[in-house]
Amino acid sequence: PISIDADEFAQAARRARGSAGVRGLRDSLGGNALAIGVDRLDYSKGLVEKFQAFGEFLRRHSGNTGGLTLLQVAPVSRGGVRSYRELRHELERIAGHINGRHADAQWTPIRYVNRNLGRQTLAGYYGAARLGLVTPLRDGMNLVAKEYVAAQDPEDPGVLLLSRFAGAADQLGGAMLVNPYDTGGVADAIDAALRLGIDERRERHAESLRSLREHDIHWWTAAFLEALDARSTSRSRATTA
């Protein structure tokens, strides 16, 4: 159950809020809300399913069209492997189809980035996002979910939509859990998250942040070393016996 330094990451997000990059991102949205996803370009991350769910959200909830932009950061993973190149092309095709169907002169639904962004830049982008979309098909933990929570302004936090198949779902009780295989369900959850009032958003964020701080990287390190020491002591006793 590895974690992050929640307070340090929150400080990075606060420092980034006034940066030129974050100001530029906010200005480019033209008042629209931002959803963010940050994942390796890998099958396990459910990126195809995420794009399809976002397209279904736009189709079902037409009243929100023009009101939400998805920024998906997906650094290339195993670019020399044919199946991963095909995955990249499939995502480009789906994003192009969705943008072609729903975009207008002032708004592009999906912004798809295939490169790494700096840590502080990402922290600022997380903080600017009304929704965090973390929807892997299977993930042992997922630290992006924890970074998104840590980066939020507690007075006006965004909402984390998190795959129930990520290990982080057991720790971040304030997240809205979704099944990434259920395209319609994720689409409706996006709409529901956008409609949450400030009080519920604060409550959800506070619950997740409390757990994140209780089980941060320092807790994980101490717990790991304690377990390792106990195992070593047990084996030593067995050997001497």
C-alpha cells in the first residue's frame, strides 16, 4: 500500500496555482470545467474505455456539452512494441472522432498529450481540475488518485472518480467509485460529479485527505520496515532454535 507525501504534494500544487502554465490552462478553457487523467499508455489503464465513456457522457448529457474538457496525459509506454503502437493509434482515432462530432470553434472536448509533464506542472493541473478521472481496469494501487486528492483546494475541491478495481479505492473513501467496463455508468457518474454541491465535495475530499495523511509515504515506510524487521527476527529465532 505505497503512498505519497501528501502535505509536500499539496504545497507543490499551491506553488503552481499562480504559475504561467496553470494560468494559461485556465484561460484556454474559457470558463469550462476541466477533467484530468494521467496514465501510462498501457492497456491496464483503461484509456480506450475512458475515452468511450467521455464520449457517451457528451452524447447523453448534451446540456453539459461545451462545459467540460478532458485533458488526458498519457506518456508513451513500450513504444517499440507493436500492440502499444496500435493502442496509441486507437486512442488517437477515438479522440479524433469525439472531437470531430462535438467540438466547435471555441471548445475541444478531449486534449490528448503523449508526453511527460513536470511534477509541479501536473500538481497545478490537478488542482485546476474539477474532476479527476482515474479509471484503470486493474491497478495494484494508483498514486495519481492520491496526488489528485492532495492537490485540491479544501475550500473548493474537485471530485475524484476512481475505478473500484484500483487498490487506492480501499483507502480513498471519499472518491466516487465506478466500474470502468460500464461505459454508461461512468458517463452518468461524470454528470453526477459535476452536479455535486460544495458541501458534499468538501466532505468527500476531507474523508479522502484524512485517510491519505494517515497512510502517507512516511507511514508506509515505517510499516514496511517494521514488517521486515519482524520477519527477520522470526527467521533468526527459527534458525537458532
